Amino acid sequence: MSFAPAKEGPGPAAVPAGVGKALAGFLLSGFLQALLGAVLIAWGYHSDPPHFTEVGNYFLSLAVGIVAASGLAKRLMVLRGLSFLLVFACALSCVALSYLALVGPPYAEWWRVAGILVLGIGAGLLNMALFHAISPGYQADPAGTATKGGIWYGLGCLTATLLVASTFYVDTVPILLFMAVVPGIYAFLYARSTYTAAPEGSQPTLRQAMRDFRSPGAILFALLLFFQFGNEWSIGGWLPILLCRRVGLSPEAALRTLALYWLCLTAGRLGAVAILPRVRHGKLLMGSVLAALFGCLILFETDNGFGAATGAFFLGAGYASVYPLVAEAIGRRFPYYHPGFFNGIFSLALVGGLIAPATLGYVAAALGVGVVIGIPLVGTFTVMLLILLIWLESKVTGR
């Protein structure tokens, strides 16, 4: 992973037709995984008595669903093809959201845990299908395709939060039914398109790809994604509850602050892509980590809405540049593309992103909601350490 500015090249090749629609599917991926952090407020988890263990169960169930989808996705793709997998993933997500609309409180939490598990399976199937669908685009323009996917993903997170915030005073049943329309629209769009998975012989096998992943630098790279997504999703999953209970914001104001966080994260990624060729990557990364640490400290100390918004701004802006830098490293270090390999890396990062807020639920049940800012704080220091280790590894190996 290089920490110098990227050199100007001849420019990316033309992206094949159909890849743009597949990349837009990452908006749905972010939408499905971010709605839990917003809908928890609509379900009343910011109120007394606190049920933080239940929140942890929800995030854990979502993570289990994403992991369980991996094997199922391969079977469906072999039996029915890539286009069917895309449509099925969207349709299953639509059904899961419709079901969750009917089992909100006061129904027992396990009804919702089951629905969120199915939602996680739908999201996991969608991720696998999308990585196969964008394969031609990645081979033409690795860094650009990965970065565009990350930006669409962030827009999906922002969209889910804004939808819940704008309809907060409506009952949760119509909110979730309205949100279920989004994957339904995607199912319709993909049903009118044709995607074919690349034949196995045209790409390295998954075993060959994993052999490259055994190097110390690649392992550090995976850990960096794991902890970084954990940082982002700890805030994305718990920020509204933290602001309602610790700062005293109204649920609507807390959701707007969460939307500001996703906005800064997504806009920051766009800005980072623009300046990557002009700045040293090491300085950009270290500046981003320090900004994120500053945001954590502001959120820990604030007692008003302005401080909460300022903390969310610095956290979103600080976390923003990590993914574009990692996407660029993917393109340089892995010039070939194997969809299963990259889906594995992305799924590992998502699991890290969901295990962190799940752990927060169990810890907060014992120590109080103030501990919510602790894991992102520790995680940000861990990311800083991993950045230094990757820098040392790159110096030693010259890669």
C-alpha cells in the first residue's frame, strides 16, 4: 500500500455497459444495512427502560445473516444464474422489511431478530451478486469502480436515515412498508436486465486469490477494513440512542445528526478521491485519524446539539478518506479480480462493522450508554496503529 500520491496514468478503460446499474445497487446495500441504526429510534429504544441487549441481538443477527448468505449465493448462482440472484436478493429484502413492519414493539424481540436475520441474508446475497456484476468494470478501472461502489453505499446509508427522520412521527408500520418499496424497485430494475457471471476459467481461482492474501501486508489491510468499518458502524448504529439519552436531543434531532454524519462521510469520500493524486497519502491518513479522534472527544464531552453536530462532522470527515485509499490499494495490489475473494473481504469488513455495535449493546447494558463512544475511540487508535504497520511493511517490502 503506497503512501505517496498516485501517479497519473493513461486513464481508465471504458466501463462496460450494465456495470453502472450494478454499481448503483450498492445504494440498496447501504440502505438495508443502515436502516437498523435509524429504525431503532422509531421502535423506541432511546426511551426508558433501556433494552440495550436487544439492540446487540439485532446487530448480531444482521451479521449472521450476511455470513450465512455466502454459501447460499454460490448455490443459487450455479442453479439459476446471476440475474436471478440479483432479483431474488432484492425480493427477499423487500419481504423482510414488510415482515418487520408488522412485528415492531410490543411484539417480543425474537420476532424482530428473525426478520433482521432474513434481511441480513438478503443483503449478503445482494453483495455477492453485485461483486460478480461489477467484475467487467473492475477489470477496466479497479480503483474507480471500488470507489464509486463505496460512494453509492454511503448514499444508501444517508437515504435510509433521511427517510426515517422525515417520517418519524408516523407509525413504524407505514415507515417500514414504505422502505420496503426500495428493494422492490431494484428487483424490478434487475428483472429487466441481464447479467452473466464470468466463467471460472477467465479468472484466478479463489484458492489462488487467497494465496496472495496470506502476505502480512494483505492481512493488515483486511484488519484495517475490519476495524474501520467497526468504527463507522458503531457511530452509525448507536449515535441517535447516545444523543437522545446522554445529550437530551429529541429523536428527530438525533436522526438529523446521524444523517449529517453519513453526509460528511459520503461527501468526504468524494473530496478524498479528488485530492488523492495531489497529497501524500500518509499525511492524509494521519490527518483523518486525528480528525476522527477529535470528533470522538467532542461527542464524549458535549451536552448540546451544536456539540453533537460538530462531533458528527469531524467523525464523518475523519473516517471519509480511509475507504478511497483502501480502494486504490486494492487496485494496485490485486490487479486481477475474483468476485468471491472481494466479496469475502467486504463481508469481513461488514461483519466487523456489525460486531462492533452488537458488542456495544451488551457492554452498554452493563456499563451504561456512555460507553458507546468507547469502542470507536479504541478502534480509531487501532486504525492508526495499523496504518503505521502497513507503512512499515511497505517500506520493508517495497510494495
